[in-house]
Amino acid sequence: MYMATVVASTIADIMKARSSVRAYQKGKTIPKETLRGILELAGTAPSAWNLQHWKFIVVQNEERKQRLLPIAYGQKQVADASAVVIVLGDTQANKNAEKAYAGAVEAGYMTQEAKNTLFNNINQAYARGPELGVHEAIRNAAFAAMQFMLAAKSFGLDTCPMGGYDPVALRKELNIPERYTPILMMSLGYAEKPAHETGRFSVDDILVEETF
Ligand SMILES: Cc1cc2nc3c(=O)[nH]c(=O)nc-3n(C[C@H](O)[C@H](O)[C@H](O)COP(=O)(O)O)c2cc1C
């Protein structure tokens, strides 16, 4: 009860404080533990069958960031922020099942029979065709991307999610294997200027009670 209250209010504060920052202090390095802390929190996101359909490419090398700049159509946060993070969705996440459930039977979380049934279900779903794998990659990795941005804010860092990049050029530049699809680029760093104000639709605008 006590914990729930504290966590909820902290998360609400972080959600309200996050915004898309486009002006960063240049030349600042993110401590390794901070980056790892953010990734650890991002990785607590839920995913279908716990297949954890995400990977994060973190680019901090100045020259590489410069090469990403034209790929992101010159958006200057790509060059100025301490890091550029590319969230990848795993289109073949069924292949993660062994790792995700390693030791689950031995630890008594599930029976061998339940594990077999689960793996059958997963593989049958993915055998329906590549479209499912792509949809699942986007859907599931998006949760981790959102958690990454909130986690970053909790560590005092800012982000800007970006869909404005050339995915073909990005794949080539970073040698992204076919299995993974880039779902979002994000800048990560220390704000120089706050984001511009943005508004939101009201609850009445977004709520549909029961049915349309
Ligand atoms: C999928 C997605 C793609 C976006 N692409 C870009 C982008 O390419 N460049 C940019 O400056 N902002 C981009 N944004 C940021 C939005 O403009 C921003 O989230 C929105 O205006 C609300 O502002 P706020 O995040 O500061 O609250 C993107 C956001 C999302 C979720």
C-alpha cells in the first residue's frame, strides 16, 4: 500500500516531466552505470509471451553520430545529444523462447508439459507468416522504447523520439541484421533548452465508454 502510493506518484511526476527535448549540451558523456540503469528499467517492459522483442543500439561515437545526421534528415539533436539510441524490434522473437524460459521448469515456475504447450503455441503463431513477426516486433518493442524514455527522465536525462529517418540507410550504416526492424530513433542527453510546450487531447476526447 505504502510502496504503491510512492511509486505511483513518482511515475506520474516523471510522465509529466518528460518531453521531447531537441537542444542538448554538446560534448557530455553519459556515465556507463546510468546508461545501464536506464536499459535495465527499459527491459522491465511487458511483452507477449515474455519474448522481449527489443534491442537498443547506443551510438556515442562522434563520427558515427555525424554519419547518422543526414540519415535523420539533418535533425540536429542527433549530432548534439550525448547518444543516439535506435530501438530495434525482433521480428523472429519466437527464437527467444528458450532463453526467456531457461530454468523455468527447474525452478518450479512451470511444468515441462506446460512449457512444451507454450512453445508449440509460440511457434505456431510465428509460422503463420512474417507479418505477425513484424507486427509483434513493433508492438512489443514500443513498450520498451517508452519505458526507456521515462527511465532516462528518472535519471535526469532527456530524450526525443524520432520517426524521421531513412530506415534503409540506417540499416546499412549500423549493419542491422534483417531479423531486426528499427522501430524508433531517440536522442539521449542533457538538455540545453527545455522542449517547447505541447498540449494533449482531453480525457473526454480520448475516452470511449464501453463501445463506439
Ligand atoms: C513515433 C514518434 C515519432 C516522432 N518523430 C519525431 C521526429 O522525427 N522529430 C522530432 O523532432 N520529434 C519527433 N517526435 C516527437 C513528437 O513530435 C512529440 O512527442 C510530440 O509533439 C509531443 O511532444 P512531447 O513529447 O514534448 O510531449 C516523434 C514522436 C513519436 C512518438
